[in-house]
Amino acid sequence: MENNWQKSSFSTDSEGNCLEVAPRGDEVLLRESDNPDVIVTTTRAKLAAFLAGAKAGEFDNLV
């Protein structure tokens, strides 16, 4: 089954800073474009909770 990988417009190809996501049923797949064989799987609900925290600035201390 082919995955439809998508990346953010904020990703920069020249530096290899691309996090890609793909839907697969009730799951979401995540990978780094420079290491595409390593795939992390999560649920849509868990990804939504993480993104909400990121939008609220909960992880700003990491960058």
C-alpha cells in the first residue's frame, strides 16, 4: 500500500529538515525525509493533542 506523504511548507529541503506525515486508516505515520525507512505510528487523537500543545507553546523551550 502506497502512503501519501505530506510535509509542511515550513520544512526546508536544503537543510533536510522535513518531517513528513501520512494518513493510514485511524493512524498517522510520521518520518523524517532524510531517514525515510524509520516510521513512527500514532493515532489521530494523540497527534491532535500534540499539535494543540505545540500551538499553545508548550514545547517552545525545545527550539
